[in-house]
Amino acid sequence: MKYSLTFLFCLCALFSSAQNLELNQLKSFIFKPAIEVTDTLQKKGWVVRPELSGKKLNQLYQTFSFGHLKKEKAKARAWFRIHADNGIVNQMYYQVPGLKEYTLLLEEIKKTATERKNEQSIEDNKLSTYYIADGYVFETTVAADSYTIMVMTDRAF
């Protein structure tokens, strides 16, 4: 019985944190083949959403969801979207599950960033802030109860 409870606790911890991606992991997806990023996300429990994905010429857009909200089963706990040119990821959007996860990522970005752009934009009740780091551009977007981190390369392929 004791081992069963320990196993169950470990399993719950694994799945509850699987949607939480750290900044280093997000950055590591840049310049990787889209199929490799897809495999990594699916192994962590993310589900490809074909209805929100597509390909046009050499550009691939792929959207993933993770889990479900307790009160609204039709809504995912977290969202992730990759953009790839010629099969190589160059931009991604991660809608984190909540304020706590967003704050942790924002602190990591601030430690990494060499410059915070003073320009902020407010559009459709969303506040966006930009940060520049060596090789990366980050955009944080906050709206009502939605927190999104965008990561992209500042280099050409």
C-alpha cells in the first residue's frame, strides 16, 4: 500500500508539471526540427490540435493543448504553438496555465534579457512587453486571465 501511494504521488507530480516548460527548454526548441519538438511535447502529454494547425508552402504552424480546466472541461489548461520555416522551428507561443507559472518565466526572461524595450503595446485589452537577449526576442502578453510568452530567434537561418 505504501508503495502504491508513493507511485501515485510521483505520477501525479509528473503529469501536473508536464505542461510547465522552463525558459531554457523553450529556447532549446529554436532551430530544432518541428518533428523533434512535436515528439518532445507529445511525450510530455501535449496533444496536437489539427484544427488549429496547418501548413502553407514552407511554413508550418502547429498548435498543442495540455489538460482540461476543472470547471470548464472544454478548455485546455495550457496552449503551445510552434512556427517553423522549412521544417525548422523559429518561433513559439506558450500560453501558461496561470499567473504563478507566468511569473516564474518572466523572472527567467528578465535575468536572461540584455534589454527591455520601453515600448509596450496595449491592444484589445492585452499588454505586450518585449525583451531582447543574445539570439532571442521574447514577448510577454497579459490579458485578463491569460498569460503568453513568445520566443523567437533574432537571427536569420
